[in-house]
Amino acid sequence: MFRPRRGRIIWAATALLAALYVCAALYVVEQVNRAGDHIEHGVRAGGWALSELIRDYDGLTIASYRADSERSPAAYDDMQRHLGVLRNRIDRLGADETAAGLRAVDGVVPTLNALGTALAALHRRLGTTAIGELATPAETPTLIRRTLAPFEDSLRDLQRKILLSDEGAAEHRELGQAAAHLGLLLGGMFALGLAIVGLAIGQAWRTRVLKREAQAAQAQTQRLKLAIGNSSDGIALTDGDGCFTQMNDAHLKMFGIASPGAIVGRHWSALYGPAEAERLQNDMIPALRRDHRWHGLAIGLTAAGTPVEQEISLTLLDDGGILCITRDVTTSRVEQRARRLLEEQLLVAQKMEAVGRLTSGFAHDFNNVLASIQGYAEILRDDAPEASPPRRFSEQILTATKRGRGLVERILGFGRPARDHVESCDLGAAVEEAIGLLSGALPPSIALTSEGAVPGVVVALSSDQAMQVLMNLGVNAKDALGEHQGTIRIAIGEAPLPPGWPHVLIGRRRTGTDCACLRVEDSGEGVAEDQLVRIFEPFFTTKAEGSGTGLGLAAVHSIVTGCGGEIVLASKIGQGTRFDLYLPLSTPDLPPAEADTDPAVPRQKLRVLIAEDDELLSEALGEALERQGFTVHVVHDARSALAYLARHSGQIDVLLTDEAMPGMRGSEMIRQLRSAGSRLPIVLWSANADPTLLGAAGLLGANSRVEFCRKPASTGDLIAAINRAVAAP
């Protein structure tokens, strides 16, 4: 019983001692591993925290570049969000227990404090207002990058230092192995087995953590590639020599390139014409070297040779390459130019309308003066003997008044056509006449040629208007050439515009109207694109002071658009200018029919009431009519005329009235008379009233007993109008 019991006691004691040794070894191993795990956890937690900080740092940098290129409220908001995230990360790293291992690394705390101070200063400088709402949001991305730049090297160095700290984590594994050896000495193979198992578990955990980090980095890289690939803006990278290394799909599509292989390795200038590439080289390369960035507009060429307007943002990279972000602005630029052209055309129309209103008042007053002169000149002519000097002088005065009326008609052309009917002329004959007049006015250095000027092309312009248009354009071309050698060409017939010449369309031809094309072109210096519309403005001129009035082309504009035509103006600096005038075709004017009776002879002695505010004119008109046997009564405004007619009902045979009078217009007086049931014959005598509008208002016509006569008119024309009004049913 003793041996078995002793054996059991010894076995039990041995087992107890072995268990105590094993427990002691396990305890030592556990304590060592716990200390090592604590060290490793601190180092690993610090490395993770620093990785998160660097990720937020890079996110803010990328957001600033995106805001710099897009300049949109959304991009600025995203940049402001990244700035807030980075500040919060720094605050947590300074206080969070999980970041204690990071703070224990030498140099981390000073770097975090300095970066936090810089961001706080940046935040105070920006204020609490959203970046997109700042007065100068475009400076914010640059300011952010300048604030972050001094800390990039420090953060990268800390990251390397943390990675090196992993070696300390390996050392604690060696300490665990030493503890395992101690356990082997104390507990034998059991403790060694536990140490090996613990080491395997630790390595597996470490491998799993590193794998997760690698997967996260790969996923982030894939997201960045996906964002670049799906961007609507073209993004491309070049090497230090300016040759493309990468390009996203948007950039390929913008230039019509089938695949990256067709452009990678080629110089960036291959996407631009020679002149544009030279301009970009001179503008952007110095700016990139100086400021490390450049922003501007350019015109590229697609693979098919089609121009594409671009907005480009360039950034110089550390390796000497270039980050290029390109946006296609062709459509928006075309719409912008079209909108600007419409605004300029509206401005021209408004100015022409203002000039028309001014000339309308001028025509009324000036024609009153001419009518007075013409009336008294006719009296002098009728009283003077045949072939006498007074008769000859009075004839010259009458001729001068006719020229004065033509001058007024041309001035009225700035505002609206002032014609009783549509006149016509042979355009070929007008061109030949203009060639003859211009030839003598041109210096020997300028050659004048014509094409297609054949008779039979009849347009809806009077011969005077056609000559005015041709002479104004010819003189304008002569001034554009100056003393230089050049050519002026006047042609009839359409021809395609020179390729690449900027052009504008003025006016609009009537739908369904056939037109003849009159072309006047010169090889002068040309007109800048921003002045193509403005040259038709009254008083606008590009000539030297005292060399032009700015009315010639305004008259051309008024005449052509007034007859229902349109103007196409094309010009290019250094190559010349071309006017294409589309003039409505017409039928030749028929010769006037012979009158049955002499219109200057009154059919009967009539009692005439004259309503005219110009006393000098009314006196001359009354004298002329009285000499023809009329009984004349004169008033000076419409209300006096109505009162006179009311007092002398049935004692007036015809009313001769002006249109523009103080207090009430002549047309309004006619309406009141007709509304009261009066059928009194009336002659409306005016310098600038439009008979077409009066007819549309029912004041003229076969049944109205109202005739229209334009000032200044001869006594014979007035008597003819009076006879027609009296004879009307």
C-alpha cells in the first residue's frame, strides 16, 4: 500500500509541480505576450491613425484641385467638407486614447500641433462663410494647398517612421519566443507548443490586418480611377517632355481619338494647329514654370480636323509632367457669341430708331422752310417775264428746293423709308454708273473691277438709293485701302464666303421674296470681329478723327433693310472686307400716265381753309392759291380749324391741313370730322406722315375724300390733290 500510495503521491506531487511549472510558464508567457500585445497595439493603432490622417490630407488636396478646375459651388462645398474632416481628425489624434501609440512616436505631437495651428489660422482667414459664397472663391484652393504644402514631407517621414516601428513589434515576438524557451525549461514541450501556437496566431492576425489595409488602398485607387474615367472633363497626363502618358475617355472623345494607343507617346501640340500650338507654347510654358499652373482658352483640332473650343487648366507636377484638365466649351461659346450678336443688333436697331425719331422732327421743320421758299419762288417765277434774270433765278431756287427735298428724303432713310410707293431700278446700270464715278476718285494704287453687271436685274430701290449704297460702300472700301496697293470688286451674283472669315447677318429678307445679291469687297486691313455689327451704328467710325462722319454705312443699313433686304458682312484682319447685299427683285417702273386735264388748273373756284402752324408757309401757300382763283382762310392749329368749320358750316369747300401741329394732329382732326358725319374734302399735307399707315387707319382711300400730298409740293401738285379730293364720291 505504501509504494502505490507513495507512487501516487510522487506522481501527484510531480504532476502538481509540473502543473505549477506549466502554470508559471504560461503566466510568464501571458504577461510577456500581454506586454508585447500592448506595445504592438499601440504601434499598430498609431500607424492606422496616421494612415487615416494622411488619407484626409490627400483628400483635401484632391478636392482643392477639383475646385480649382471646376469652380462650381458643389466643388467648393466638397473642398470645405474635406477641410473640416482634416481638422476634426487632428483634434481626435490629439486627445483620443486609441491614438496614444501615435503620440508616443517622436515628432508626431509637434507636427500635429503645427498642422492644427496652420489649419486654424486658415479657418479664421476664410471665416465661417461657405467657400462658394466668398467674394474671391477662386483663391481658396490655392490658399489651402499653400497651407498644406509645408507638412507633406513631415507626414510622409512620420509614416515611414511608424512603419519602421513595426520592427519593435517583431522584437516583442522574440521576447515571446524567449519566454517560450523559459516555459520549455520549466514546463517542457507543452510550453514550447503553446509559444509556437501563439506565434502562429499572432502572425495570422498580422497578415490579416495587412491584407485588409492593402485591399482598402486598392479599393481607394480603383475609386479614384473610376472617378477620373467617368469625369465629363478631359483629364490627361504628360511626361517631362510634354508627351502624353495617360488620357481618360472624355479627353479621347473630345478630340475624336479612337483609343489611347493612338495618342499616348505623342506631344501635346499634335492636338492643335501650328499657330495655336505656338501661342500656347509662348503663353502657358512660362506661366507653368513661374506659377506651376495655367488656365485659359484654346482651340484644338479633332482627328477629323474640326475645331473644338476648350477651357484648359494645367498643373505642373513634381516630375516635370503636366496634369491637364480640359472642358469642351464650343457650344457655350457659340451660344454666347450668338447672344452677344443679338444684343448688338438690338442696340443698332434702337439707335436707328432714335435717329429716325430725330430726323422725323427735323424733316417736318426743314420741309416747312423748303415749302415756304418753293411757294414764294413760284410766285416770283410766275410774275417774272420769260427769259428774264428774275425768272431764271426763281427757277434756280425751285431746283435747289427739289435738291433739298431729296436731302431730307435721304436723312429720313436712317429711320424708315419715306416713299409714297416702291420704286425700282436696273442694278446693272447702277453698278456701271457707280464704277464710272468711283474710277475717277480712286488713286492709281487701287484697282476697281466689276463682275456680272448686266442689264435686266431690277431691284426694289430707286436709282438714287442704289447709287447712294454703291458710292458709300465704294468710298468705305477706298478708305480701308488708304495708300496701299489693293483691289475693290463690285459684283452681282452670289458667291461662298471665304472660309474662316467672321461674319454677321443684318436685317432679314422677306419670306418668299426673290433677291439679287450685290457684292462689294476690298483687300484692305479688315474689321475686328467685335466691331462687325457696330460699324452700322450712326456716327460710329473706325477712321481717324475728321476723316469720316459714321453715317455712310448707317445709310446703307437703312436703305437695304427698309426695302426688305438683308446684309451679310464678312471680314478678317489683314485680308479684307466683303458686303453681300440681298436686294428684293422688282418689276421696272412704268412711265406715268398722261393726265386728262392740267392738274395745275383748278376745276372750279373753291373756298379753302388752310390749317398750318408755320405762319410763313401758310402765308406763301395762301398767296399762291389766291393767285389761282381760290378763296383762302388761314388758321394755325387743328382746334381753331374745327371751331372755324363749326361757325361757318357749309362755307368751306375743302380743308388743307398739316399733320404735325400743336395741341392736336391733323389726322386726329380728320377723325373727329368724320365721326361727326362731315364729308368735307380734305388734303393732308405733311413732310413725314406715312400714307400707308394713314390708309390702314381709314383716313385715306377711294371713299374717304382725303388726299395725301408730301411737303414741299409745288402749287400744281397741291391743286391736283385738291381736285382729286373734291371729285371723290
